Amino acid sequence: MATVLKVPLASPTPDSQPRPQAALTADQQEKYNSLLEQVKNWKEVPAAEGKAGPLTHREKFWLTRECLLRFLRATKWNQKEAEKRILGTLTWRREYGVEELTADHISPENETGKQIILGYDKEGRVCHYLNPGRQNTEASPRQVQHLVFMLERVIELMPPQVETLSLLINFKSSKSRSNTAPGLGLAREVLNILQNHYPERLGRALIINVPWIVNGFFKLITPFIDPNTREKLKFNEDMKKYVPAEQLWTEFNGTLEFDYDHATYWPALQKMCAEKREAKYQRWVSGGQQIGELEDFITGHAQVGVAGPVAAATSAPEPTPAASAPALAAESEAVTALAPPPAAAPVPTTTEAPKEAPAPAPESAAIPEPTPAAAPVEEKKEEEKPTVVAPTEVGETTA
């Protein structure tokens, strides 16, 4: 009997490969450079309800090179419009409280597994399942917050060189719910958030078991969907064409045996996301806290960030830095202990050697404090060890 999975999958199949990223044209590069300079000059984020203020470190971290490019593509490379929308999204994230949404607040919405993050498609995209038939709450602002919260988790789990997701929707009815289409008002709000604040994030939407009433629903919302998004919608197709069968849930005609147990799945998802979120953030810090940083560098795919190889040399390549540093330190101690002393060396030399090596070389991979990129290497090494963040310490970090 096949083992039933109850937690998220950690990685795509070896055969799943991201789609190659297109190189920028000279004109596109010029527009990006101009936009980046404008964004670097921002000092404050306008917002209502007393939330206006200077850019935070987390907001600068969010402003990656690829983030700016996504808004440029979404605005057909209109630099002024892209700048306006990016600033508008920063304002929305503050006023909506995206960073303050917690797993405890959202937990009641997902007790029945109406949204599940599980597996990856054939291009390495995270699969985000929506199961409207498992709806367990009445329409409320928290239902929309639920979707935003899960989208943020999907983004944190994206593998290197992947910036879009696969949305899998099953409109199969349940015993307690025959009409699984959301209300038109709620649908418009969700579409507005997705199109304005998460542009260029949808790679493909696979939709099955579409009843006549839902067909009517899609006809109603079609005018509000961007034409490019419409082309990504696939109705009642064999999902195994797009997702490896072994990573496709059996409820969507795959072979992955998965049983949603909220008490097991929910904390496992939060722990996995917290570890990846903090590892990416600390790698960004080690690269000099740059606006316009490469997402390839933040995810560990590239060893050099926008600040150059000097800053990258002290970055943390491992996705779980808290676990890797002790192991490397232990390995260093073992090598030091086994290394034979020089043949002609006097006794004082062998006894003084350990005193001259207070910081083993592998600890240079530990995550440094948010210091300027140009700080001397020796100073960074002295600050590295206290800044390692264990996964258990960030488990409660808000989204």
C-alpha cells in the first residue's frame, strides 16, 4: 500500500526544469535601469491610517530586480506606469497588513483543506490547489486574506529561477456544498488584488469539474481578466500533461496519495516557509541589502549578487543556515585535530596553534548582521556567529 503523505513536498522532481528566462533587449535594460534609479530614490511609502513612513528592510528586500521587471512587463514596459504601480503595491501591502497576517489568524479558514500547497509542475512551479467544495466559512474579509496569505507562502517556496505558480482548481461539489462558485463581489476583489499587486505570477491555471453554473461565473468575470491571463486558463484538461503524476494529487487524477490533516499539514507548511523565508532574507542581508538584488542570488542559484563578488563571498549558500554552520564547524575541528604538526616544529608551536585560530574558516558561511557591503572581512567574521537564525526561532515569524 502506498504511503499517504500529510505534509508539503520539499522540491520538484529531477526532471522538472524551469523555463529559460528571456534576456532583456537593450531598450528593456535601459528602462529597467531608469526605473531602478527612481526606486532607489524613494524615501517613504505613502499610506493611510498612520502607516506611512520610511522604506523598511523587508520592503527593500521585496524590491528585487525580478519584482521590478514583473511590473514592467505587466505595464508593457511603461516605466512611469510601472513605478506608479510598484509604489501603489507597497502602499497596499502596508494598509492591508500583508506582513502582519499570521498563521493563527488564517488557520480557521484552512481547517478543511480548501487551499493546499503541494508539489510542483513540470516547469518547477509550486502547485497551489483550490478546493471550493471544501468551503467551511461564510464570505468575509478573512477569506480574501486567506488567499493572500497562501500566495505569500507559495512565493517563499518557489525554487531558484521560478517566479510563477500553477493554480489547480477543482469545482467538484461536496455533500454540504453544491454551488462552489464564489460571489461576484468577492471574485472581483480577488482579481483586483492578483492583477494589481501580484502581476506576472500566474504561470498556468488548471481547472476541472466545471459545472454549468461556474461556466456562467467565468463568463461574468472574463471582462475583468487580463487577456494574457485568459490564455493561461486550461479547462477540463488532463493535468498530467502539466504536472508529474507522482506529484499530482489523486483528487486531480494524479498518483500522489495525500490526506489533508490540518493539525499535521498546517504547522509543517509554516515551518518550511519560515525557514526558506529567513534564509533568503539573510542572504539578501549578506549581499549588502541592495534594492534591485537578483532573486537568483537570494535563492542561492547565483553566487554573486548586484554588489559584486566581495559581498557574495560571505553569503550563506545553504537554505538552512542554522543547521549547516555547526556541521561545518565540526568538520573544521576534525580536520584541525587530524592535521600533523611540522616535522621540525618545537613543542610551543603545536600548543599555540589552536589559540591562533579563534574563528574556523567554515564559519565564514554564517549569516552576518545587516552591515554595509564594504565592511572589512575581519569585522564580518566576528559578527557572523550571533546572527545565525535557527528555524525554530522564525517559526512564528509573520507572513
